[in-house]
Amino acid sequence: MSVTASSVFIKSTSELPLLTDTGRRFLGLEHSKSPELAHRVQAVFRLLNGKLGFPDTELGRENQEVFNLLVCMAYPEIVIDIADLLYVQHERPAVFLNFDHIHMNLRKDRTTLTKSVEQMNEKFSVLFSELTSLIQRDPILYNDPEWVTLLSESYSYYLHQTGNFPWDNPMELVPHDLKAPMMDVATGLAGFRLIHDWPKDFPHLVLADNMPFIIKGLTHFVKLLGKDNIEVLNVDFPDGPLGKHYGCILANKFLHHLQRTERKQFLSWATEALEPGGLLMILDTDLECQILKRAQNPEYKSKLTRGYYETLVEIEENFCETLIQDVRQIGFDVSHFDFHEYEDETDAYSQFPGENLSIKFVGLEIAASRPSSEGS
């Protein structure tokens, strides 16, 4: 019997429990090189066990059996896969279960499968997808402080141990002669790389974001690395904090999330937050807008990674032109403005590994400074 995508899990523990003795074995975590991750994988599923279950039906029992086999054979990094899907799919769109690791654990345990490998992989995928989708749709569980803390600290430990940072290197945008504090706005996953690479003798670094998952993860990462010249702030832009002046403000792939009125508000804040001569660095693209346009074709949309389309935001047609206009109109002195059109064939946003999607977009870079004095 196949796994269906409707009513797989129930928000109740009164029928069939989420975890059985099979799942509680956690065989895939034995001899893990990351005890911190292994501990949190168990904590994550035990927390869910107190909130979710399966319907007491024939299908519910089958789903329970397959799900617990998955949990039993799960690898430590499955908690990172969950976090990617729930909180940062916008930055890491392609997330798939590590079937090689799962089946390696199955072979070690000499588990006999009742279905083919392909059928089991499909069942595992559907159950995993339905679990994360249910959590994403449930604001209480999605925002549960204990849940968010478990996932964010897992992410921090994972990056600390592996150094597997997102592909962008934001340090390349940092002025080499920086003498005053710097802020990275809506820092996201890039904040982890900045924390890791930020020299202890550099000026104060402020990382700003409004997602509890990001804020908790970055705060934990700062403590792991023992750096006291880095601060993490909860800020909901375009409203920004005043009272401290910065030598540099980074806006890395953030401004396209704001409508033009909000972007102007942000730029006005930046002129006040920067010290005279301070630098505003902007790196952005209209990639999301272009993917949304192509996704009007149902065939193209169906090939996008599940859930990625819903993270995209619409922006005005001439985003790149209006952005540089507004930067100048607000009063910044633009020292560098560059843009390029890119065209690529990639499976980075594809639900099907190896099946490329065509992408065409504009990327821009702006370096602009607050005038050193009035009228300059």
C-alpha cells in the first residue's frame, strides 16, 4: 500500500504514538563522530513524540512502521535537513534525505525490506516531507522555543564541526581598512561564515536578523568560537536601530525582499546609522523575480524544489534601475556600480537532481558612502 500525502500525521498522541521501540533504538546514531548532533536528533524526535502521532488505521500503522524504520536508521545530519527545509530553504533549496547513509545502516542491522529500495526511498521521502510540511503549517510548533533552540544549536554545532558554510563568502565584501563597527543586515546563514572568519582584532561586528532560528544559532556559534567582538541583534528591517554609528553596513541579497517604499526607508536609516564617510555595500539580484516569471509555466514550476516557490517574493520589474536611483536620491555618494546579466543551467533549484533548469537574471553591486560633511 502506498503512502498518501493526506493525514499522514495527526496532532494528537491519543491514537498511535509517533515513536515505537523500533524508532527509539536510534541505531543510525551509534558511534557518531558528533555526539552533540546525535543527542539533539534524539531530543528532536522525542519532543515530536509528545505532540504528534498516527491515526489508528491500517494505513496509519503502515506509516508508523516505515517512519520508525527511518528514525531508527537516521543519520546525525537529518536534524540539519529538517532545519534547512523549515527555516532556510530560501538559502539552501535542495534538501534530500541521505539514502546512502540510511541503507548503509539498514545493511549493518541486516534489516530485510518488504519493498524494493526505490519503493522504500519514496515512502521515506513522502513521510519526511509530510512531517516538515505539517510543522511548517503549525505556527505553535514551528515557533516553539524548545524546538527552535534544538534545531538552531544543532546547526551551530554542525557548522562548527564541518565548516560546511553556504557558498557565498561575505568577508569578500568587508573593507580591508575597516576602522569602525560593521553591521550585516538580514544576515541569515551568511552570519555563520562572518563569525567564523571575523578576526578577533577587527572592529565590532553586529549581525542583525529577525528569525529566532537564525538569532539563536548565531548567538550559540559566537559562544562556541569565544569571540567577544561580535554581537547578534533581533532587528526587523526596514526599521533599524539607531544610537550606534557604523563604518560599514552590508546588505547582501536582502533589499529585493522589500517593496520600494520600504527600501527607501531602509536607505534613509542607513544614512543616519553610518558615520560620515561610512560605506554601504549592496549585493543583490532579481533572481527570484525571474524564477517566478518562469514558474508561470506549470511544467517549470513542477520541477522546482518542493516548498521553494513559496519562499519567493515578487519585486517590481525594474528593481535594479530603481535601486541605484534611490541610493543616489537619498544622498549617498556612489563610488562603484556594476551589474551583469547571468544565464545558467543548474539543478540547484530542481526537485530532481541532475535535471537542470534554465535561469536568467541580473546581479548588481553597489558601493556608496555617506558624505563626509553636509553639502559635500
